Amino acid sequence: MANDVSVLETVLRRDLFRRMLRIRAVEETIAERYAEQEMRCPIHLSIGQEAIAVGVCGALEPDDYIMSTHRGHAHYLAKGGDLRAMIAEIYGKATGCSSGKGGSMHLVDLEVNMMGCTPIVASSLPVAVGVAFASMMKRESRVTAVFFGEGATEEGVFAECLNFAALKRLPLVFVCENNLYSVYSPMDVRQPLARDRAALAQAHGIEARKGDGNDVEEVYRLTRDAVDRARQENGPTFIEFETYRWREHCGPNYDNDIGYRTEAEFRAWQERCPIERHKRRLVNESAILPEAVGEMLDAVRLEIEEAFKYAQTSPVPADDELETHLYAGVRPS
Amino acid sequence: MSRDITYAQALLEATDQCMAASPSVYVMGLGVTDPKGTFGTTLGLEQKFGSARVLDMPTSENGMTGIAIGSALLGMRPLMAHQRVDFALLALDQIINNAAKWHYMFGGQLSIPLVVRLIIGRGWGQGPQHSQSLQALFAHVPGLKVVMPTTPYDAKGLLISAIEDDNPVIFLEHRWLHNIFGAVPLEMYRVPIGKARTVRDGSDLTIVATSHMTLEALRAADVLAREGISAEVIDVRTLKPFDTEHLLESVGKTRRLIVADAAWRTGGFAGEIIAQVVESIDQLAARPRRLTLPDVPTPSTPALADHYYPRAVHIVNAARNLWDLPERSEAELGIVHEVPLDVPDRAFLGPF
């Protein structure tokens, strides 16, 4: 089933836009309210990187699996994760998606096969490979997409994952979000200048692509192609998307003043805002009316307001929840 | 029907029966399909269940553990086997950060029914990186279960329980136990995780032992009996969750405690057992003692390794010390070694 994705349907293009807009609005609200100190856990915002989450998840079927990292809000929401449960989780409430025990770095929504996030760099990579492996063993015809930063490609387990995925021709898409920094450490202290991560994947016999991570349509097309390949049992694909995180590594603020990157670099990337770019394109091509954007934003803000209210009024876990969920019960055999 | 088989055969039989009972169970590990079959514990499984369910694997301990965890998220029940504990240290990120915590950190929505079989090497110059006994490290981590069966009966029953358990279980096997034999029922049965076992009744002293040290403790109890000291021997079997009740009941009766755990002393599980007793029992008749490895890596040469491992004579002398009796040599105690100390003692073959 070779899908022609060179021209995207208007409905899809609008939907990609709406999803990015929603994620941006959610995270900006988190950032605004973070100083209230009611969200008492580390947060890693994806502001500026929304196109990858939305483009990739847009190319997946609802039953397909994803896994993510500490910077997982966008992936969770793009896959269709429950917004109220996410905000409640960040607020440490019993109604959170992980009952308050995981926080922002451990989002999960099994209803949409968002299988989990972990914040140890590259740690969720092999787990996602295992999901793809089991999915293949069970002949589910589902694809797994795993998100990770370029820092993860410096971990040994990255090579282990490429090797096994290639060996078993797993239905898997490796989505590398290259935002140029591992916390504050730039690329040039971490990898040789000539390093081509896509070539690392190719050396393992894995198809590899590179794309503009701030162009949601390009992300969608490249991923769609990889997903089709995986579903047709043609094996895994590695895609590196270049992008940029606008705010600090961890927390709600901008940190261009502290000296590890320049304001000018940030401004240049801000010019490439994935949401503004996609909006301009849709408006110019009359695929969306400017008024409709305003209406979309109003609806999203209402939903977000409601989710925060839900989170803030939800109960905290009872004291005795401290020791629950240590072990799962033994299944009758 | 019960018959005498070896510990290794008991492990193979448990795996075979669990695989036959559930299509979700699969086995992976370096060499599980090779001609030696992980010391005979996986021999013939590939022929019977196919290479999709019995997988040799890339030399990627950490990655493959993560892959096992991921497969467990979709309902598979992976059994990983490492020929040495030491090799699995490459996988500690996946075992400790992911497997142990997954159920808790996602609010109980998913669990990781993973069994990691780890073999503790000893003797014939295994040396610093082929003989580590790291039960305390694993037992320290909430969310893991840690078992150390001593007998063929417990090996089979605990492995079946481990595979059927919905949680990650660290299954520690001492290499010197693989060839011991004992009565094992043919049918599937379960030895509950979390239960210690009194392997010998006594009234004057409780000797609590783990894994292979249980055999040394039994030999020590024989010697002590000749001296008129009645020692009760408890095989811990499960370190986590630990059977505190069983321990306290015995020491409450004997009021004397010796712990024998062939692992490092500092931060070791022997210290944990003593702590549990002194926190709960007043007026012990003597200060508790522990027999452990010294806090040094395992030397390869037998000339030094012979002084590394505690054995029956050390337990006996620790016990004599509780009654202020002088230490005795093995010759004086009638303990005979028919083979050098760097190979398994023939007296320990069984039946157990």
C-alpha cells in the first residue's frame, strides 16, 4: 500500500496545526503557573519542538505504540494522552496518569498505547525495542515509534538497540530529536564534528533519514514512509529531526543569558517556529481562515483551563498509597 | 511422582513445564541454545519450543534486558539467563531503574514479569569478575524479588513461582549447586516466594544461611551435634521479601544466631538479618555473629581463595565461641576434604 503523501489532505494539515497549537498552549500554561509551586516536580518543556511529536504521532495509527523520555509532554499529548490526567500527574494528584507517583517525567496512557516515559537518557530505548519485538512475536501488525534526544545516541545501549532492531527487522521507527544540547553541553564537546548519526543507523543495516524537525509536514511525510515500511515488514527506520528547545533544559524559564548558548541562536530558531510556519503556510494557501485559528485557540484554552481546575481540585493520594504498587499481585495460573 | 534429579535438571524441568503451560513464557540469554545449554539448564528447549521462544542473543546485556522489559509490557514473560552474575552488571540500568520501578512509578498500571537467572561462580580460579555474590545489592532495591534456592526441590518450585510472578525476580544460583541432587516431583509445583525453610531442627542455636552456605551450615550442625550443641538451620531461600517471622520464631526459641552468607561483609545481607533480630528480640543469650566473605575481591589463585570462603569449620568455631569454647581445627573436628577446596565437595552432592 504505497501511500502518496506528497499532498496532504487539508483536514489533516489543519489537525496537525491544531495539535501543535494545543501542546504549545498547554506547556505555556504550565510555565506560567509553575511559579505558584503547586506543580512540585521537574518539568522539561517541548516548546519549539512540537512539530516532531505531532508529525510523528499523526503518521501513526491509534493502536501503534510510542515511548518517550523526560521531555515527553508533547509526545503524550500528540498520541492522544488524556490531558487532565497529565496535568493532575504534574500536580501530584491521585487522579494523575501515574497516580502521582511518576510526575512529569513518567507519563503513560495505555488507552492510546503511550507506553511510558523515563528520564534516564536512552533508558526507554531498549524498552521500546522490546515492545516492537513483542508486538512482532504477537503478529499485531502495529508499529512502535520511540522518541529520544541526540544525547541518547552517545549511550552504548543505542548501538545495542540498532543492532537488535536490524537483526530482527522490527516494526520500529527511531525518532531522534536533535535539539543540539544535552542539558547545557553543546554538540562539539560530545560528538566528533563529522559524526552522522543517520550513518550509524545505516551501518547497522537500518534505513535512515534526516529532516527538518520544525516542519510538521516534512516530519509527517518522513514518518509516514517509515511507518508504512515497518508495517509492511520491511524493518526499522531511523530518522533524525533537527530542532531547538526554546526554554531551559528543566524548568519554565528562558536561559539564553546564562552563557551556554546565544540569544542570537535562539532568535534564529524562533524565526523557524513550527507553529507559525505551518500557520503561515495554511493561511497563504487558504487552507485555514485566520478567524478559525482564533477559535481553535479559544477552544484549546477552555479545555486547558478545565484540565488545570480538575488537577487542582483533585485529591492527593491517601497516605497509605506510599506502599501500594510496590509489587503486582500474582496472577492465577 | 518424585525422583532424584540434579539442581540443573530441576531448573530445566521448571522452564520446560512453564513454557508448555504458557505461550507467553520465552527464554533468552547468551548461550541458551549452545551445546552446553547454560550448564544443562536450557538443553533441548530450542528443539522443543523453537528458536522464536528460546533465543540466543547479541552480547548486549543492558539492551536485551530492556528489550525483555518492553516485551513484558505487552504481556510476555521473559526468562533471561546470564552465565555469571558479573555479566548482568551491564544491565543494572534496566534492572534497577526500569524493571524494579515500573509498576510503582506508573501507578500500578503495568508490571514486569521478568525473571533474571544469575549464576554465582566459584572455584577453579574464577577470580574477581566471575564469582561475585551480589544478593545484597539486588535485595536493597524496592520492587525486585530476590530468591536463592539451595536444593533441587526449591530450585524447581521457586523457578516456577518466579516465572508465574508478575514482578521482576532475581534468581540467584550458585554454580556449585547445579550438580547436587535430590528428590523432585515430576509435576509442576510452586515453592512460595517469601518463605524461609527450616532444614534442620535444633534448640540451642539458629544458623541462618543462604544458598550454598546452607550446605556448609548443615555440615557444621552435624559437627556441633557431636559436641552436644543442637543447631537449627534455616535456609533463607528468599531474601526479598524476607521471611522475618520465620527468623524471629527460631531465634526467639534458641536465643542464639549465626548468619552464614558467602557475600561481602559491609552492607551485606548477613548484617540485615542480624539487625532484624536485634531490633525485635530482647535478651539474646549471646551476641549474634556472621560468617561472610572478607571485604576484598575474589582472588583467582586457590592459595588465596581457600582462605576467602567461609566453610563448616568457621561456622562451628563461631558457634563454639558463643559458649566460650576454644576454636578447633578441621582435623580435630573430624571434617575431611576429599578434594581440593577449589572444586565442589563430594560430600555435598546430596541427596538434599
